[in-house]
Amino acid sequence: MTEKIRKSDEEWGRELTPEQFRVLRKKGTEPPFTGEYDHTTTPGAYYCAGCGAELFSSEAKYDSGCGWPAFYKVVNGNVVEEHEDVSFGMRRVEVTCARCGGHLGHVFPDGPQPTGMRYCINSAALKLESRE
């Protein structure tokens, strides 16, 4: 298991853009269809914008039409943590980075096979490293 990264809001605020801080540290959400990676098809790996942990592969990315980048699986089962989220009168499953605790988005059981899962992730929470 990777050691957890713990920093104060002040430290995170110096390292992240205002939008990254709002999403990763304050559980914000980008407006749908506005994120940098929503329609990206570039081959590569997606890393946590907060701590650099590898989270998703472009091979698992698909166009779900939800307005945010969608993936049907994480690179391995230990890179994210899931938490019940009952905010805004909805029952959802929040996904956070297992290493830094940053809010990534939510996961839903309506994705494609082979997993049937849809990880609906904010672009501001990700950094793409291209393999082109």
C-alpha cells in the first residue's frame, strides 16, 4: 500500500490551480461537457492531478455521453476509494484518490462490459500523460 499524502488546505492551495483545488479538495464538480478530457481520445495514462498517482488508462475510457470523462475500470483496485455520498438529495458513490484523498467524481453501475461500471471523473482531477 502506498503511503497517504496529507497536506493542509494552504499547502494544496499553493500546488493546485483554483479549479483543481475546488474539485479535488472541496468536492466540486465541473459543469458537464466543459472538462478538458471529456472528448479526448489520446492514448495514455490518467494520473491524479493532486498527487500523481496513476488512476486510469485511455484503453478503459469511453464516451458515455454523461458530460465528464468516463472509464469502465481503474488501473488496479487499490488506487481509488469509494464512499457513500448522499449530498444534493441523491444517493451516489463518490470516488477519491486512495493516495491523497482528492475527490475525483462518482462511480455508477451502468457502464459497459466487462465491468459494468462507469467512473464519471472530473477533468480537473486528472492529468493525462500521452503515449503518442
